[in-house]
Amino acid sequence: MKYFMLAILCWVTFLLAADKKSSATEQKIDSILATMTIEEKIGQMTQTTGQWNWHDPANYTSNSAASDGQRIAIREGRIGSFLNVYGSTITRELQTIAVTQSRTKIPLIFGFDVIHGFRTTFPIPLAEACSWDLDAIEQSARIAAREATAAGLHWTFAPMVDIARDPRWGRIMEGAGEDPFYGSLVAASRVKGFQGNDLSSNNTMASCIKHFAAYGGAEGGRDYNTVDISHRTLLETYLPPYKAGINAGAVTVMTSFNEINGIPSTGNKNLLTDILRNEWKFDGFVVSDWGAVGELRTHGFASSESQAAKKALLAGTDMDMESFIYEHQLSALVKSGEVNEQYLDQSVRRILRVKYLLGLFDDPFRYCDSVREKNELLNPNNVIAAREIAKKSIVLLKNEKNLLPLSKKIKSIAVVGPLADDKANPLGFWNALGDPTKVTTVLEGIRKTVSSSTKIIYAKGCEIDSLDTSGFKKAVETAKRSDVVIAVVGESAVMSGESKCRSSLNLPGVQEEFIKALLSTGKPVIVVLMNGRPLTIEYIDSHVPAILETWFLGMEAGNAIADVLFGDYNPSGKLVTTFPRTVGQIPIHYNHKNSGRPSNPDPKSYSVRYLDLPITPLYPFGYGLSYTQFTYGKPSLNSHSITTTDSIMVSVDVKNSGSRAGEEVVQLYIRDEFGSVTRPVKELKGFKKIFLNPDETKRVDFIVTPELLSMYDIDMHYGVESGTFKVYVGTNSSDVQEASFEVVE
Ligand code: BGC
């Protein structure tokens, strides 16, 4: 028995040693670790929040951000990281305590949810993803990092890369939609944006891939809920964006709140060690989500706080965000010999590694720079960039008889609806230090854009979520007196985001009746939607001539929307999430399987369908209109037969056959027709966003590599299987033209 225990100890020591790198940094970490007490090590693994009561976006830097008790804890080496503390003054003050008054002098790392901008608010991530403009997405993260780092922050809890196939789930607003291929590209762009090329530069910050893993797979779209998916679905659908973020260099990962198939992520060794460390070679650190170490007990996965601490640590959770279970339990576990101290060393090593990478050991004050803070935050160039990407995020859902764009010289416009002159909601959820006073509303944006002779009449009409219809009358009268009606309706910002799930996706309150009342005037009604998720708007789609999906576009919302309404920008956004007709259609992602009895529109068919619903979504994945038209040629291939190691080129001619210049997102999907396991009916494998002048034609080429044709076969080996593949090219996932080729051994 003694020898057995010794062998285990040697093995653990070997595994832990393997995690060490032999660089100068690692040697420095060794020498620091050698001087640290168990309590100081646990301190590095403990993250705590600043005080809530001081948050004031207008005056965001305050000494009361940390309590006296927290100041003492820093001095005693019991805190290694803060979240929700920002501003150059306070971060400098707390950092000074850490590096001058604590025994180890290890700098603190300050983290914050910089999700779509810091002070300059960009569109919510779901909206930005609809731009299909990876450079713009990277740029938005870059600017957010420049601002946040000037205010003393080192680390953002972003990007959230969870695939979301259920729009009831409120956190769909925070990701890039339903597709793993596209989601992976967006994940990498966001990481590159935050981290830049040099993490030690004073204007780049550590990013955090979250929430690992499959947080978006919550049953019923209810946040935090159980996830029960096959290993295959985990690998094929949910894991790719996390992996892409890690490959792009993300130095931290956050665990997810959910369990997967019975094992909560924060205690899931398979996820946090086998996959993340051993397969993906991740060498940064893992932070738990808020309180998630403690929640291992609530899940029924740990019988006590002590067991929760042990399970989380041994699984691979390096830092405990806000449950204080590590602080309270780990010391006794190590002293009693139940947990090997080398597990602490391993986690502290990973955390110190990131602190080194950020340059905090060279200069712990590198990021708290009041001059830069003054110049960077809300810098006019940042605001210009926010407007640029906001325009690109807008999706034109409908435009009957080219009602849009409107002439700037139009005589009169009724601007109505609860969100038409709203300054708070366009900021969306997770808006960091977004300042409502800096938001341009739709009404203001329109006023700035139209000619001086255009008469604009505003009436709110109703609230976002109330049953009161008393405001309809005035709004309807306003509509009657105008040439056109612009109705700005949707959700409030806090109807999506964490813990903000909905069972109905209808327009809240009486807004749909409000639209009906406006339509009854006979005036052309343009609906501008603001929302954090797909809504079920079948009535609006079939009765209103023009619809713009604008999501929550951030502080430049009103300007960007006016740019599109009046044709200064030709909309080019495409949906990254399918719009169902009703909640009953969910899940309705485009990349589903065929089944043995594929959906058949004939209601009498024995096929995959509901008796009472069409089989199609309201708007498919990849959908979005332009003010011009694009005509697609037939896709051609440079070969009709390739081997499993060859690439194939798919080409298509796309012509701007309308009268305005515009951008088009040309999309490529494939289908592996038969396999050792069944494959989705379509999978996005490429896209190009091109600009075309009227009458211009461009040839778009896609190289489909073996990697893009690969899949996990029946034995879970990853590679290309021989057989027939279909290629689809088009303007959205439904409207495509096809070609096919063979893959031979
Ligand atoms: C969220 C995380 C977030 C953390 C810190 C949690 O409740 O799930 O996404 O980063 O809080 O604010």
C-alpha cells in the first residue's frame, strides 16, 4: 500500500512538473513560489468583487470601490484579483498596497466584464456578429481594450463564445449566434482584438474564453439549467469556438455554471484538464464563474464546501471567483494531506504566468494611467468606430417596394414607439461603463439627418412592457399627419443577458397592437426593432412593408439607424441566428440533421413537422437584404473528384444587378451526403463579404480544405470520409445554388 501511494505521489509530481515551462519566467515563478505560504498561494487563487454601492457611470472612479476589509486582505496576501474595480486612481491605490505592503509583493490582476465596449459602447456581440466583418469585430474589441486598460484593467471576461440555439436563453445576446464555424472565427477575432500582438503592452488586455462549456445548451433556454448532450454534439457544435479562442492565444478561461451530462463544469476534470490542458495545450489559468465553486454543492456534486474546493481544484479550476471556498477550505485540505500542495503550486504558477505576460511584474502600474484614461475614454475616433460597426450590424429584414431608403427631403415623418427616444436601452445588457447621456436616440439621429424642411413629429405611443394603450391615440394622430411612420419597438436592455430568459418571444406588452393601430392609418409603417434575441414577429412580417433589425447598437444607435434609414449606408448585415415563427418551433437552427422523414410542407405528410406550423423559419440563418440586388451564377468546381487529402475550389460569379453600390456576404455551405454517421443538411464552411458597384460582377473563390470536410467518424476519429459532398452557395442558408463532388480514398 505504502509503495502504491508513493507511486501515485510520484506520478502526480511528474504530471504537475510537466506543466512547468523552463523559461526565465518559469524560474522567476519558481523562486516566488518557494517563498510563499499556503495561505498566500490560496490568496492568489482568490478573486473578489469591489463594492457595489459606488457604481456611478458618470463618476466611475472612487475610493470606496474597495472596503477597508479588502485593503487589509490585500496587505495580508489573501486576495490575488479583483473584479468590478476600475479607474486609474483606485486601481493604483490598491495595487500600491499589494506591491509595497504585502509580504510577497505580487501585483493584483483587475478583471471586468468588458463585453461590448468599456466607456464607448459598441453594439451587443450578437449584433456585431451580424456584420460578418471580422476586422470590424476585432477593432471593436481593440478599442474596448484600449479604453479599459487606461482605466487600470488588465483582464476582460470576454469573449463569450457559447453557441446558442435557443433564443429564449437571454445570453444569446452575448455571443455570435448558432453556428460553430462562424462562432469560431468571431471568437478568434475578439481574442486578437483584446490581446493584440503583445499582452505586455499597456493598451492590450487578457481575454477570457467563456463559459466553458456548452453553457448555451441549457434545457428550455433557462439560464444555468442542465445541459444533456451527446459527446459528439459537444465536440462538433459547442467546443469549436472555445478551441478557436484558445488557439488565437486567449490566456484565461472561465468555467460555466451548468452541468454537462451530470458533471458541473467547475468540477469537470475531463473538460478542464483532459481536453483543455492535455489536448488543447492551454497554459493560462481557469477562473470559476461567480460563486460556481460553491454551487458544486447545490448541484449535488459535492457534499460539503471542503469537497467542493477539492473537486474544483483537482478538476483544474485555478481561481475561485467570489465563493471564497478556496480561501476557507484549501488550507486545511492541504495541511491534512488530503490535497497535495503541488496542486496549489500548479494553479498559482498558471496565474503568475499571466501576470508576467501582462508585464505586471515589470511595472504593476503600467495600466493605471490617468492621462491615457482621459484621452482614451470616449475618444472621438472610438465613437466613430462605434458608429461604423453599428451600421454594419443592422439587418434589413423586409423592404417591400423599396420603401427604404427614405428621401432626406421627405415632408413629414412620425417617429413613434417606446424606444424611439430612449437613451438607456440602446446600450444593451453588459454595457460596462456605458453612459446613457452619451447615447444618440433614433429620434435624434433622424433629426440630424433629414433636411431642414422635413417635419418630424414624435409620440411615444406606449411603454415597452405595459398594458396601457392610452398613448395610442396621440401616436395614431401623429401618424395620420405624416408621410411615413417609423416605429421603434422591441425589448428593454434587461430582457436579455444573464438570467434574462423569456418563454415568449413576442414583442412585449401592447407593442404589436400599437403597430396594428399605426397600420390602420394606411400610412407606410417602417418597424425598427431593438432587441437582444430573435423575436417572433410573424404578424409584423406579413403586414408591415419595411423592417430593420437593429438589436442594441450601443451609444451610436440613433446615428447608425439614421444612416441606414436614409441611405447613407446600404445595409449589409446577415442573421447569425435563425428567427422562428413561434416559440414552438425551437430548436430550429439551420444545421440540423435530415432524419428518415425530412420535413415536408404537405400537412398530411408523415414527416418532421408540426400540424399547426409551416416547416420553415420566419428568417433563415444568414438572411439579410440590401437596398440593391445581387444575382448569383451557378457555383463551379475546379474538380469533380478529389482524394481525402486534396482541397477543392468553389467559384461563383456574383453581380450587383440593382442600382446602388452595396456589400454582400457570399456564403458557402457543404453537406456530406452519406457517412459512417449522419451529417447536418448544411454546414457553413466559408463566406466572403464583397463590395460591388451597380452592374459590377465579381468572381468569388472558396478553397475547401480537407479540414473543412473533416468530421468525427463512427469511431470518433477525426478526418475526411470518402463519398459525395454537396456544395451550396448563396445569399443565405436557404437561398442557395448547388454543385457536388466526390471524395475518393
Ligand atoms: C457571469 C459571467 C461574468 C461574471 C462576472 C457571472 O455571473 O456569468 O459571465 O463574467 O458574472 O461578472
